Amino acid sequence: MPTIIRNQIQQPQPFDLVGDPVLIAGVGQGFEATLNWRVHDGHDERTGFFNVGGGTGEHGQFQIQAAIGHAAFQLDRLFVEVYEESAADGSEVNKVIVPVIYGPRIVPGYIGFRLHRVAAGDTLSKIAIENYGQANLFPRIQRANPQLISNPNQIFVGQELKVPIGA
């Protein structure tokens, strides 16, 4: 028998570079039509709830703006969670978790990112000069792309890197 997925986060996708507010969208079903959201880094968190579906088993689409600006996040990596509180014991059930990268921890005044496709001869320092005017700011690009860059001396032609941009 196939597994029934009760809640799905369709936005953000894993390792998306996000700002404030975090836009969370998907499809879900919750007890009495209520689901909860949480954005956290393991040190601080922001939470809330929203309604979805009709409350009697229907799935419905949701889209929320999770304001997180006053959180004291210590890490670039955050987790976005959507879950239902169990009617039986209040535990968190049907939880979906998506890891994301928080742009405002990387670049002051974060407004978004540029996509850079790595070409022959590119280095992170060269890309940093093109975008920030300083080679020594290349760690910003590395921090924004942890799933792609484990060694800042090794980037590869064809990689598409997110370059976080501030105001």
C-alpha cells in the first residue's frame, strides 16, 4: 500500500537561499484544518500557524509569509518545518522539514541573489570581485552554496552558483 503524504512543502526547496520573510507554500491537511510552521537554526526559532483545507480530511494549498526578522539566528543554515499537532497528545506529527540558507546572515541588507554559471578560468575570488568589488569576500559565495562548494579552491565549469546580494 503506498504511503500517503499528508503535508508537502513545495517552496522553499532544499538549500534555497531565503530572506525575510520566508515564503512557505505547499499542500497540506491538518486536524481541524490547522497546521503549524517553524523556522529555526537550533538556537532560536519563529513559529506560527495557518489554516488549510476544510478540517474534515481535505488537502488544501497554502502560502504564507513567515516573518523571522527579529530572530537571533546564529547559523546560515535554517530549517523550515510544517507540521500538525496531534489531537491525542499534542505531539508534532506529519512533519515536513526543508533545510535552507538564510541570506541576511551572509550579506548585510540581503535583497536576493544573482545566478553565476561557472566558466573556464573562474575562481570564487574572481566572482567576488565581479559582484562585491573585493576578492576577500568570496566566503559569502561559499556560504550561500554549501551543497556545491566544500572546498573554495574547487569549483567546476557549468556549476550554477547563487551569489547573495545586499542593498
